[in-house]
Amino acid sequence: MRRQCALTCGLIWMALLVTAVVVPLQADEPATALESRLLDGVKYLASDDLEGRGVGTDGLDKAAEFIREQFEQAGLDVHAVNGGAFQTFEMTIGSKLSSPNTLVFNGPYDATLTLEIPKDFTPLSFGGSGKFSGELAFVGYGIEADDKGYNEFTDIDVQGKVVIIMRRNPQQGNPHGKFSDGPHGGVSRHAALRTKAANAYGAGATAVLFVNDPYSGQVDLDSAKKRVAKAKEKLIKAAIAFEEVDLQQAEALTTARQKLSTAVKTLAERKADVVAGMPDDLMKYGYGGNTEQHAIPLMQITRAVCDQILKTSGTDLATLEKEIDKDLKPRSQVLDGWRASGEVSIERVKAEVKNIIGVLEGEGPLANETVVIGAHYDHVGRGGEGSLSPGSNEIHNGADDNASGTVALIELARRFAARDEKPPRRLVFIAFTAEELGLLGSAHYVKEPIFPLDNTVAMINMDMVGRLKNDKLTIFGTGTAPRWNGLLDELGKEYGFTVTKKPEGFGPSDQSSFYGKKIPVLHFFTGTHSDYHRPGDDWDKINSVGIRRVVDMMERTVMDTAKTVDRPKYVAVKSSNSGNRGGNRPYFGSIPDFGQETPGYPLMGVSPDSPADKAGLKSGDVIVAIDKKKIGNLSDFDLALRKYKAGDTIAVTVLRGKDKKTLEVTLDKPR
């Protein structure tokens, strides 16, 4: 009954909302009514019913249908994409374990260890699929830290080998150790599984076998012993309380008996944990993420299996760990006589996703030219890899990011469609999908545009326009066409904004895909906040007055772009030196193409006048090596660059079509 009521109420709310959002603005409509309509739209898009609009969820599909209805009722043509509004494409949204998954060790004296899944080993979700075989090597913690004088790959050749790597890093119990500079005290950034995998792949390993480090297991065992002591204390207190209860007070006696029973059960469970010994749990499938696939198989084996192999060399994991901790010298070694072979089968889970496109045709001599107005409508769902709240499974509603931009897009569509005269240029309104996973929706559109990009004169984007504060508005792309600066200065003053102008066209939103195609762009943004990519980005923190004011200014910006005879002239803007977004990584100047699933690091483009541009790298190139270190994905590339400094010249190997080329790139200061 309750479920049926909820469904009925939801349908009524949806109907009322649709009606509210699409009522045409009358000339004398008060601003408060418009602002209420904008906020109602945000409330719906950022409601729990839409599940955070994560890619692959029913909630995102509901949002897509809602936007399509808004476009249609506003008066846009929603039949421009093969007779409909949806530009669909398929993308990877995750992975699942398939079969077969095998791992066999062959050792000295005809020893054979055939492992069972999930008892002895498990594949990791962010690893690659396929068969592998090779000699077995132990490379400690798999760390390359030349800046700290510690590199476990220096004195060993792991080319074509299967490597065993311990989790975390040396000297975890030493707060003053070389690796105590991470966010968790004794655990540093070198402990990341992806970092270790990148190091191994770059050195030529054919597969990686992770194993739990003994130190962490001992810490867990010590904690289990402490829990036993606490359970004993609670049991004693419960027993004393039970003895003191008046036998005539039945209710009190029952309560005391229940507490005593619970205390006995808890103590038994805690003791069982200790009796079981040092924990050696294998990571659950999905740990570490499952959207970015590594180039080689990655697995985890138990310490018991690893120690069986190491004992033929007269040692074990605990001994090796203690030796490394003592003198901080690598103990990397080929495990003589041992080979590993097997197969990992990981199935990439695909989903059909969609951009929503509405068209308002132009009229007159400029009608064959196009202005694109865009905003992404997806968010990060229940968190996961996209969340800045680690481990959170709460719905991330994304009211500002980017329900705010979506309702602004709908409002602009409604205003232009309601005008008596058609615009001089065609206006194409696009709600992009999968922005949060790498601008995939806009990247797909520029690969398969419904109107020629040669005649697309500008792209105007809005992303996070719902938290206007102190009249501060940031606009990116102001240097991508000469006309933008004067226009935006004038409009900023007229609409009462303090405008911060950012000249660069590339940035972390959908305008980048268009700028990569040499199209002038603008991107409107009211600023970041502490709720960004966290569960707290809810509708009650939205400044609907601010959205309305941003829409007012954008309407004028779009109209000026649509009617001015001379189209905006593209300008190649150098990347800004401000912000140091790459941290201590030297500047390279590449623009990743997240839409390609291929081994290596594919490029959407390069920043003008950047080191990559000067060296001759181009859109479509796939970086596969840096100074002979193999690059399997973006993470590998990022980690490889961090080993260099500004002024260093590196040899970058790329695949360009069927050809392989090596280019010399001189790195610049971090930006």
C-alpha cells in the first residue's frame, strides 16, 4: 500500500512539475515565478528518485526523458537525430568477473600449485584480461621512488615476468620514515595499487600478483586482541549487573539476561578472530574501481600461497618485510625455478547512453551556421570513483553539478523558442551525458555532429551555475575569440556581476571537446564549494535567483553570437600558468580522449604552444611509451611524468594510425 501510494504521488508530482516548468514566461511574469520554476526543476533532477543521475542508472534515463519533454514543450525540434531527440552511443560503465580465471605455479622439483578462486586468489577489477605466462619475480612493494633513493626495479629485469608485489609501503610503523609523508601517516602515495601496477607494467611485467603485507595483518591481529580484552570487560560488567537484579523484577531480569547473552556471544566471536590468526582477506571485486582497465592482468594471492613459493628460497614475507624495514634496501629477486601462468577473464559492462538534442532553426543568410548551447545532465550516482567522500554509498544528488546548468539550458531553450522571430543562426541545445566520466557525451557529439562543425561558430556551456555568491561569476574561454572580452565586460556590468575571465578554452567540462575542434567556446561557472562531488550537493543550497541572473546574461550572450554577421574568430590560447593543477608534475600539454578504449594514452588534442604541441603531437595520437617505459593508460602517463622535472627532454613514443613515431618533448614548469 505504501509503495503504491509513493508511486502515485510521484506521478502526480512529475505531472505538476512538468506543467510548472514549461509554462511560457509572460512579458510581465515576476522574477520570483521564474526562479521558483528553476528551483522546481533542480528539485526534480536532484531528487533521490533519480539516484544521483549516475551513468547506467534508471535515474539518468528518467532525467533524459524529462529534458526531452521540456525541449519539446518549449518549442524545439526534438526529431533531428534519426527522427528523435536522443543521440545514443555505447560506453563502458564498469566490469564483472567472467570465466575462466586460472592461476598455476610451477616450481622446482616438479612442484605445482593450482590455485582456487576465491579461496587462494582473485582477479582485480581494474586489471586487464587475457592469458599470461612468465618467470616469477618478487619486487617488494613495487615502488619506484628515486627522489627518496629507493627503487625496487633498479637491479632486476622483470621484462616478460609475473611479479609479486606487497601492498602498502616500507616502515609503516615509523612516523618519521621515508614513506610517512602520505595522508595516512605511515602510508604514502607510493602505496596506491594503480601506482604499483603502472611501475610494473612500465618495467615490462606481464602480470602482477598483489599480496597483503604482514605488517598490516599484524596490526589487525593486535586490534583483534584488544577487542577480546574489551569484550571480557563488558562480559564481567554484564555478569555483575545480572547478579544484582532483583529476581522479582521480571522485565529487568530479562533485559539483564539478554545483555549477558550478547556479551558471551561477542566474546566468543572476538576470540575466534584471534584464534584464526593474522587476517589475510582478499580484496573484494570492485576494490580500486572498475572503469579504467589496466593493460595487464592484476590479481591478489594469499600470504600462505606466497610463503609456499618463497620458502624454496629460504625466506618468507614477514622476514623480507623486516629486512626491508630495517635498512630500507630493496630485496627484489627472481624466484629461481618458478613460473606462473594463467588467464583472467573480466567482462566490461556496457550501457547505452544518450545526449538530448533540441534544435531551433535559424532564418536568413546565416541560417546554415550553428551555435551550440550545452550543459551536462549526468552526475556521479552513489559516489564510487567520482566521489570526494571516500567509501560513501549515499546518493550524490548533484544539484549544482549539474542540475543547475541543466535547468538553465532548458530555460534558455524556452526563451528563444518563445520569441516571435527566429534567430539568425541555428541554435542547437544539447544536454550531454557522461561528462563526469571524461566528457564522453560531448566527445561523441563532435565525432558525430548532427550539423557540420565547420559551420558551428561557437559553443556556450554552463556547468555549476547554482551557487552564485557575492555576484562573482567565472567565465572560461574568454580568449578563444577576440569578440568575447568586450562583450562580456559590457554584459557583466549591465547584469551586476563581478566577472573573472579565464582565457583558456580547455578545462574540465564539455566546452573542451568543441575547443579541441578549433571552435570558440565560453563556459559559465559560479564557483566550487565544499559539497562538490559529495552527498551534500542538494537543492536546498541552490541560489535560484543566481541561476536566473546567469540565464539573463547568457541569453544576451547567445543572441549576440547568433545575430552578429561576422562569426567569432577562433584563437589558440596558451594554457594558463596559474593554479598548478598538475601539482609537482611538469607541464606536458596533452588533452586526453576518454572516449577511446585502447591500450596506451589516447589524445583528443594538445594545448596550443605547449611542449606536446611544439614536439608535434596531434589529436588521435596514442602515447604508448615514455623513454622506453611502457604506458598503458592515463594513470601510467601521469605517474611517468612525475619522475621528471621542467627542462627535461623525454622520448615519447606514439601510435599514429598504423605508424609508430618517437618524438622529443621538452617539459615545462608545472601549471
